[in-house]
Amino acid sequence: MRVNATLDPFAVIRREFERRISQANQNRSCRSAGCAVPLTARRQDEGLLLEFEVPGVAMDNVELSIEDGVLELSANRPKPDQEMARNERFFGPLSRRVELPEDLDPDSIDAVLKNGVLTVRFEERQELKPVKVEIRQGS
């Protein structure tokens, strides 16, 4: 049974809720949503490989820094200039902090941005790598 909209006390609330959700989707921002950059991390070839997803972000809008053993990624995805009928993508500032293991050499960092993925590689510290000692025959 369908209820007459004029008799439905929740009709106004539903319409207002739908209007606000639609408006929120139009103005979706990382500031309001607290965007963190998705990350994949894995040990590889005596080092560490980090992959950050930053689609739609130009290289000029990405910064990496290391301080006190913490890698910090800051990026900005600009808001599109065109009017949108619907928006489900975030825009604005993005960030991610990663505490680096002590066995990595921060000076060995190599970062490449390709196809919306920022790949960051670190090598292990040479002085922390195990050293194989050669044993000689005594006389």
C-alpha cells in the first residue's frame, strides 16, 4: 500500500536527506573526508618497495620528505573546473605517513610516478647487511 506523500510525516525528511547527500557528493573534499593515500608495502631485493595510489595527481602536486625515520607523502588532487552532475571522487589535499624500518638507508630513496602510482624504493643499509667471513686454512 502506497502512502499519500502529504500524509507521510517522513516524506519531508527523506527529501531533505536525499538533497543533502546529493549536495555532499557534489562538494566531496578530502578535507572533510580525511583522505589517506592507499599504500602497498613489501620487502623486495634487499630493500623496501612502497606503492602509493595517487590517480589524477600531477607530479608537481606531489611531495615526499623523510624526517626522524618517517616518510611523509603530501599531494593535492585539484577540483575539476567543470560543473559535475555527480561526483564520487575526492579532491583536495592527500597525505600518508609511513614509519621506516631502521635497516633502510634513507639516502637510497628512488621515487617514480607512473600511471597514478607513486613507487618508492629503499635499499638496506650496507653497514647492517650480514658480512660473510672467509675462513683460511691455518699452517
